[in-house]
Amino acid sequence: MTCPLEYDSIPMNRKIEDINFVVFDTETTGFRVNAEDRLLEIGAVKVEGYSVKDKVTFQTFSNPNRLISQEISELTGIQSKDVEEAPPAKEAICNFFDFLRENKADCLAGHYVSFDELVLKSELKRIGSNLKMAQSIDTLNLIGFLAPSYDMRDLERYAQVFGTRMYPRHRAVNDALTTAYLFVELLELLRDRKVDTWGELLRVSRGRN
């Protein structure tokens, strides 16, 4: 397996419409992912510029080598039997990286994406591998720029506010799809404000006016 990935820098003047994004999400056994909690599932969908490619998706379970609590099973619908034959975390992550390569991903995106990045980094750190992530864009930061009065983190609530398509919650592919449609809506709102290049997108995602 060829893992991890190497990424080229995106030219600052590249138009957003010419960038390949991959929006991804993870499910875990809990929130202490840099301690005892483990990866359960990765889901992702490709976004080309302002278009969600909802037929180009990725999904894999990961065997956490521990029982899944009833609370997490009720939240996600994932039970221990679903992951018994799943690959270990490194293989699951490398399969995800293969998806990124195949789809020529320039940039990752997600909703509270730093958590999902921490999940992957923590899993690889356990086996002595350091993960250099691609550049990423967090929908929370874009919302903070466009609508700073909103002080909430719930993906479903944001999707309702912005009138975007929603999928059943707390499975990785579904949350990635909901996030992807929200992300594209935010990109379109930014385009209306003349934010249409990678450099401009980086600027607003970092809270710079």
C-alpha cells in the first residue's frame, strides 16, 4: 500500500471551479480519538468546483478492535458485527488515500474537519506513521465568514439554515454528502462576493477580511 499521500500546492490564482475537492467524514467509537477511541468508518464524496459528484463516493469500515458502545451503535447504527471483518485502520485510511489519488483531489473539506483529520492522524500515529494532510477547508470557517452571528456546530441545523440537501445523519457517507451540498452552497455564496480563486478562499477560510 502506498500511504501516505504527497500533495502539490494549489496556485493561488486557480479558479475554484477548476479545483477538485473531496469532502469527507469519519465515525468513531467516541470523541477521545487521541486516547482510547478509534476509527469506525470513513465516508467521502468528490466535488468538482461547484458541483457535487454524488455518484463518486467512498466508504469503508475500520475494525476498532474493541466493542462498540450501545450509545454509539444507537447514534450511528454501526454495530460490532458490522466491523468484525473490516480492515484495520491503516488499511482503511490507505484505501481512502487511493480514492483521493484516483480522483485527483487537490484539497479536502469537511464540517469541523480538524476532528476528522485528528482521527486519521491519531490512528497512524499509533503505528508510528506521521500523516501530512492535504490542505483543507472547514465549512464552519466559511459559515463564520458569511454569517458570523451563527454560533452552532450542528451540521443538520446549518443545512436547514442554508436550504441544502440533507441525508440521514451519523453515517460517514451520508454526512459527507450533506456537507458536500452545504459546502457547494457556501462556495456559491462566496462567488457572489467575488471570492472565486483558491487564494481568496484560503483568505476567508482563515477569517481574513
